[in-house]
Amino acid sequence: MADRELDPSDRPAKRQRVSDDDAATTSNPGAACLSQTLSLVSDEAARRDLDDQLAKEIRVGVDQFTSPEASGFVGVLKQRYHDFMVNEIALDGKVWHLDEDAGFLASERKAAEAAAAEEEAKAKEEKKAEAEQVQEEAKPAEEPAPGPEEESKANSGEIAEADVNRLKAIFGDTADAIIALDRDVVSKPKLKARDFDTVSSQPIARAERSAAHQAVREIFNHRLNTETEQGGIIKVVAGNPKVRRGHAPPPNSKGMSVGRRGNKQNQAYKVNWLEVGGEQLHFTLYKENKDTMEIINFLCKALRVDDRKFGYAGTKDRRAVTVQRISATRISAAQMADLAATLFNCRIGNFEYKPRALSLGDLMGNEFTITLRDCHFPEEEGKSIEERAENARGRLQKAVDHFERHGFINYFGLQRFGTFAVSTDTIGKHMLKGDLGTAIDLIMSYSQEAVEAYDKEEESLISDDDRRRAKALHIWKTEQNAHRALEIMPARFVAEKRFISWLGQKDQRTKQLKHPTDWQGAMYQLPRNLRLMYPHAYQSLVWNTMASERIKRHGLRVIPGDLVLVHEHKDKEPNHGAAAAPEDLEEFDADGEPIIRPAGDNAAADPFERARPLTSAEVESGLYSVFDVVLPTPGYDVEYPANDIGAYYKEYMLDEQRGGGINPLDMRRKWRDISLPGAYRKLLGRVLPGGVGFDVKTYREGASATDQLVPTDLDRLIEQGKGISLEEARKRNWVDKNDRYAKTPLPGMQPPKPAEATEALAEDRLAVVLKFKLGSSMYATVALRELMKGGAQAFRPEFTR
């Protein structure tokens, strides 16, 4: 891999800190608002952390508010995973929750089956012992050899009365015909299966069919076979003559021995997709501190399928408790249930077969339940905890009212730009400029401090994953030893692993690297959504910058040249609904012939959103509000604002230092993946109907500092006796004992000390719990930023890279 020195513009930008004496606050309302919020933080270290966070936001263009005159408050965000809960909202408005734990149900079922099998085996042993004792006592002195008639009776497969009753309970009157077929089969052992008649049952409900198949198999010892036909009818036929004579194991539906373990599993997983409702298995995924793709990659590996088998409406935060729907193509519920108990820090359930897979965007939005800890509000000095809580409720009510009325600037949040030393937008900038080698170098950059921590093999604030990643990349960079690097690299670093795998391939004859500088080939090894993340981050940076400039220059006023979506405002256009003159409707082709336009369902729909600029007359009409205004992410298929903001796109992007020298009017690329069409995004966002719910709680810092304040979906299942905790699952060995990474705690998240050791340090503190719903493309952290005026301080572990 090329050893490049990073360009200064590729490193994190050093921005001036937000402070009370910052000269920019006099002309920038956003900066002044941030300074007021910072004044609420008394702890110097906490103030420095929040200042750093706000500087990162400014770097990605996030520096304005819709209502900078309102006061904010500060609080710690995501101190625990459980402090940030996300539940996906379906297109029909349903909020998804985990209503069943498939892993728990599977483990309980297996335990019950094991207990039943043990009881059955014990009963058989006792029955056998009793029978042997009776036979011994009743045995005559000399037993005559059985004649032909007695021998035939012994081999006739006489059916016990209990089994006859079992058959009649399932098949009704058809049971007698099945028994008669068996007698015919026993009496003619040399005939082939096709020489016997077949017996067809009445339609049997789906829930009872498994019991029917199992009963025939067990009672007749594979002399008879069963098949399900259309309409729920079960056809009973004679079995293979070799099987009937005991010369071969009974075949399954594929002609292979059911005695083989794998074939038993395949038969159990066999599904008639049309009968169950579709070949797409939809299920609910509940996860804690896990990436969506991390879990999907595990499922792919366990099922030995490609990741294209799985679909989802959107990815969810890692450091959170999230619930979302996933679809899996031609994977049965039984397969997923068997896997459910092996998943770490997540649960699945609520299986349902559907004809259509989920895809990105198939959601209305997300419901957020957010707990902010150690909150501080203006004018709380010298007050008791009860007085502080009352002050907080009053100020929160005013803040929420203002927030619901004016909304928030619909910025792309910090998570869009990554958490690494080099931001994803910088990588995307180099990809768009065609410099893929530098882009890959930036993705594979690492901290020398982390390498040294790995080599020392001692306790460190740097997480195990970060140390192993850095060491693996160091080995690759210095030794070009792909095999050793891949052995050390943690599985969750998908990009790094795939780059090394591709670039490190060697020719078997020459032992030389086959394509050490094939940067585009390396990029192709990434899942497409991961490849696109980088140029999309650059688009997001540009959008944020334009949104801030739009608010700085024009506030919340609608101005001529602002863009609105065409399909949203048909009713506001002149002559809407009026009959048009025939000459206005008629068009002619090059030969002068009239063009007939299709109507209704035959009309072609434009798959892309279209926007148009507002005229001065439309602005003065008062029909449009700032909530209608959209801004484009740069691309070749978008309209730019027909005003000074449109001109600013070109000025900013063509600037080499700020925008990378990229022309917004020339966004097509030979490589299709990074040839960006662009899109439109609302300038302002607002919560979905239902508004913002809030509660103020008090808790004790110290012994119970990390106590959970809001129950999760899994907590509710546990309370109902329908699930167990993640810790209990590990105790029961649901998770592989050899998964050493499963038990590695995140630095800074160690369990609290015992209460008696910390009681003296306990202190009353305030927590605020917020609940609201946002549309699918909106960020909760951005909404919080407006509500708190930049006071949402992200919890920071002891070390982050």
C-alpha cells in the first residue's frame, strides 16, 4: 500500500473553541447561543469535552439554530446504551416492538423436549422391564414353533389400540383406510410401492399437519409415507420395499438418508413459501450496542448465505438499544429460531412471512426515548434538588413549545461523518476527485499509540478492538503480511479486512502481490452501502454548510429562488383545477402529428423528486413557509437555488481547501458508484404528530449512577416471564464460550462499584427523559441540539480513537 503523508486538509480541522469572548458571537447568533449553553457547565473537564464536540459540529457545517434567543440546558447523552432507545416506525405508522424472544422460546422448547424425551425413555425402560418379568413368569415349559399363520400375524404390524385412537383423532374415518393399506403392504412385501393404492385424507389444518406426518411415520415404522397436497390434503402411500424389509434407511424427500444429521435439519427447515405467505421472512431485531450490519454479517456466516439475502429499511445507532424489522429471503423461521440463542447482545422474534423484501427507506421514521443524565438548567444555583426539578419542568415546557412551533435545522448529524481520526467526508472528497489510493490510505490510518498499547500487553484505556485494528494495519503497512494482519484484525472492521484481503493476494508461482495498487478493485470488495457512505458524507457536509449559510443570511424567511418540491405544491400553482384550453393540452411531434398522452394508471411516473424555484409573486402570496423549502445535496440531477445560496454552492465546492475543488455542475463520474445524482432535503425538520413528551427524574450519583431509568422491550418481556436478560443468557451458555470478544466490556462502561463503597460520594442529580418521533431521514441528535441549544454532551469513554 502506498505510504502517503496526509495532506493538512485531510486532518481534523482545528477550529477556534466556542467561548464567551469569541468575537464571532457578536455577529453570529448561533455562536452566541452556544456560549450561553457552555456557561451552564461548571466542571472544567466536562466543559472542555462539550467545547470539543461543538467544534466538531462547526467543522461539518452545523452552527446555527432556528431560535437562538431561547435558552438551553445541558445533559449527558448515551451514558448507558439504555439511555438512547430507537423503535422503527413502519410505513403504516406502526411502532415496532419486540413482543417475543425467539431465542428464549427455542431454549424453553428444547428443554421441554429434552425433559419429555427423558421421561419417555424412562417409561419405556420401565415398561420393557415389566414386560420381560411377566413374560418370564408366564413362559411355558416348551413353546411350539409358530406356524405360517402365527408368523404372518407377528409380522403384520398389528396396531395398538392407543395408536388407532391417535390416527382417528387426526384423520377421522380415513384412519381405517390407512390401517387397511398397511395390512396390504405387510402381506405383499415384494410388491413395489406403485403397485399399492393410495389413501387421501380430508383437508387438515396447517397446525395439525406435522402431527399427522409424524404419527404415520412412527406408528407404521416407515412402511407408509405421507405427502402434503394442495388444499391441505395428506396423501398416504406405500413406502420403499427395501425400507419395508429393513435393508436400507428410510429416504427423505431428496432421496437421501434421514439418518444423516444435515438432511434432518434441511427437512425440518423445508417450507412451502406460497403456503406460508411468501418467501420473505420478516422479523424484529432488538439489539444493544451493536451495528445492524454486524449482526447481519454474523447471520450470513452462520447460515452460509450472501448478505444480499437480508433487507432492512435503515441502519440504527450502535451505542443504543434499537428495534427494527429485517427481512430474509428464503430463510425459514425454524432456521432463525435455532440461531436466535447464539446471538450476542441482540434478540429476534415476531416472525412473519411476506411476499416482498424490505429495502432502504421502507419506514415512516423512528420513535426515540432518550434519557439525559446530570442535567443543568439556567438559574438553578443554590436550589434544592426538588426546586431544581420544578425549575427544569417549567423551562422544558417552554423549550418544547418553541421547538414544536419552529422546528429545527434538518442537519446531517455527526454520526454521518464517522468517529475516526479522518472523517468520512474527507475520504469521499478524494473518491470524487478520483484519488482512490489516498481514500484507502485514509480509511486504513491508525494510531501509533494503539499499536504500542497492543505490544505492551497490559491494561490500557484503549479498547481491545482498537489495539488489534491498529496492530493489524501496522503489520500490513510495514510487512505486507496479509495473512498475519487478517488474523489479528477484529471482524467488525469490514473495510480494512476486505482491503487487505484484496491488495494482499499473491501469485502462487511468483509469490508477488497480484494487484497491489488496484484501488478501485479494492473498493469493489466493500458492500455497496459502505462504498457509498463516503461520497454521501461529502454531500452531507456541503448540505450542512449551505443550510447554515441560508439561515445566517435569510433566517426563517422564504425568499425568491428558494426551492420547493413540485409534487407537494400542485394545489398552490396558478389555475390549479381549472380546465385548460385545448390548444394548451395538444402537443405535436416532429412530423406535425398530435401527441396522445396516456392517462391514469398508464401514465409513466417520474421516479425522482423534482424541485423548482419560487418566484417573487409566489413568495409574496404567503402560500409557502420555510418548512416547504428544500436544499439539494450536490449531484448531476438536481436544481440549485436560483438565488445567492445557489451561487454559494459553486463558490464553496470549487474552493480547494473547503470543498475540494469539485464543480457542483459536473458531478458525473466514469465509475457509476460515485456518479452522484443528488437529492433534496427539507431545510427544516419537525417532530411527527404526537409532539414531544418529557419527564424530569431525580437519581443518586454514585452507587446507582448507572441505574436504568426507562425499561426496554426486553425488560418488559422479562417482567412478563417471556425472556431472560443478556447476562443470564450468557450464564446459560446461549453464547459460544469461545467468543472471547463477547465478554470484553467497553472502556468506561465497567459495572458500578458496590453501594457501600460509594455511598459517601452519592449525590442527587437530575435526569430528563424525552420521547418523540422523527421522519426517516432526520437525526435525533440534531433535534436535541436545537431543543438543548447544543447542550447534549455525548458520553465519552476513557479512550476513543
